[in-house]
Amino acid sequence: MAQPVVHFEIMGKDGVKTREFYGKLFDWDFQVMEGMDYGLVKAAGEGSIGGGVGANPNSPPGLTFYIQVDDLQASLDKAESLGGKMLVPPTPIPGTGSFAMFADPDGNAVGLFKAGA
């Protein structure tokens, strides 16, 4: 079975301005994460996914999507065997699951997500 896309991120230089832009454009409401320049937007209905909009001073603006997988490390290993490069090792998200990131052979960042503790 193919792995589904389960989350997106839009990261700008100024998270407040980026959220304001997308909020007004698409009528999105954000749950801003405490201590972070990051807000979650819920899925808008059947067949849609939720995401996050914010800023990270350690990375340039960009878009990322996250694929749900059963095994983060196995997926990173497979990506590397196909010419990709690990960007972020498996990292816990307390109370939600874990994520990892890799770059495809062209340098596009792709996120992986595993649900659970």
C-alpha cells in the first residue's frame, strides 16, 4: 500500500506575517505552538490534511510535505540507497509521534512521519 501525505509545512522569514497571509487568503485559523513561531492549521474536511505555518531561523523559507511511514530509519536508509541524503534523523514529537527528513537527489526536502509515542 502506498504511504499517504499526512502533513504540510509552509515556512517563511516571519511566521506571524506568513500565517497572516495564508490565514486571510484561505480563511485558516491557527493554533500557535507555545514558545515557537509556528501555528498548526487543522484539516479543512474530508480528503484534506492539516499542516503548519511558521518560521525557523535555522533554515530558509520553503514548503515541505510529510509522508506517513511505518519505520523512519528504514525509510531514510531506502532514500539514501536511491541517491537521497538524510537531513534530520528520527526525532520524537512529544505526544504525537516522530519525524525525520531527507533530501531527494535534486535537493528537495521531504519529511517522514510515524504516528505514536
